[in-house]
Amino acid sequence: MSKTKPTRKKKGDAAKAAVQKGSPGKRPSGKAQKKTVRPAARRGSPVMAIAVGIVVVAGVAAIAVSTISQRRSEAGRAETRSVSVSGEKLPPQPKDGSQSDPAVGMQAPTISGESFDGTPISIAPDDKAKVVVFLAHWCPHCQAEVPRLVEWMRENPPPSEVSVIGVSTGVNRGASNYPPSRWLEREGWSAPVIADDENSSAGKAFGVEGYPTFVVISKDGKVLGRMSGEVSKDQWLGILLSAASTTKSA
């Protein structure tokens, strides 16, 4: 049986095949490859880098100062405050508007309290008549009424002999539109506001049964009238005029 002798490849043929195929990951040898020279990246201007750094640091510092001042402001703010009531409490306001109000002519109780930030505020007889507005942050009628009252007081400021005092009462952390201090601030309410306590002591002392409730008090501390619910602009102006008229006749 004849054997076939293996054919020997010439060295030149092997070298030629290697050049044509090429090795993995390497360029085929043969012609010299041209090197591509990339221009070096330009470095930023030192002055520009310093300026950018200063702006960033200033921005961070401004944010930090703003945050600290906001925390300090919130730290001194309370949604409810201690309230002191003296004098006879008013009977509950009749729910039926057609009924006469037994509180009319009574001496209004004296309320000693504080604003959200702790500023002392009182409802007591002095040289001015008063319109006391009881508000609850979760009350939809109050939310609708406050912006209107703000606008009306801006257009027609209350007479100098009449003080408008708000009372934030019925506070409920779990209810909508909490906290009341932020709500009134957001709406632009400028009149003084007493932050009622957690038991709504001020509201109960005035016999408040619904919100909003307006109580008109004469210069000598007598109740002239109470009104609940949203009021029109004409009604609001009438409330102010009725309060002012008592100071002129006194």
C-alpha cells in the first residue's frame, strides 16, 4: 500500500498567508502605519476656574444661610399657643339665623393669647371697637373667605377706630391645609392672629359653632352681633361700619 507523503509548505507561502490573514488584535505587518497625532486638550483658564469656584461657594453659603434662618423662624413658631380666658363665656350661637342671638349685649370674655410667633395679643376692652374673625384652616368656607377679606382690607382698610383680629382655632394636624400659620401667610393675611390652644378655648368662650364666625365688639367690650359663614363685600363693610359707629357715639 502506497503512502502519500505530506506536502511541505514553503516558508514564503506561510509568511504570505500570515500577512493576508493578519493576527487577532494586531494590524497586519507589511507597510508602516501612519500615527495619528491628536492635539492636546486645552486647559481651562486659571482665572475662570477660580471665578467659577467663588460663585459655587457663594451659592452654597447663601443656601446654608437661608436654611438656617428658615429653621430659626420655624423653631419659634407654634400652631397652637396657651390661651387665658376670663369673664363669662358666651352662649352657643344659634344655628338658625332667624333666631335672636342671646349673646348680643353681653360683655365679651377677655382673651389673652399669642400669635404664631409668640407675640402677645389680647381681646379686651380698650379705645377701639373690634371685629374678631374665627377661622379654621381645614374649613373650605374659610379658605374661600380669607383671600376675599385680604383683598377687601387692602382696598378699604378698616377704620382707624376698629381693630380686626383673627383667631386660628379648631386646629387639627391631620386635617387639610395644615399648618394654619403657613396658610394665612401664603394668603397675605396682615391682621393680628391669636393662635388658639389645642382645646379651642378662645372659640368655645365666644360660643363659636361654625366657621368662619365674625364677632363685633364695641369699644366698651359689649357684643354687638355674631355672624357665621361667608359674607359679601357689602356685609363686610357693614360689619366694620357698625363697629365704628359705636366708638363715635360713645
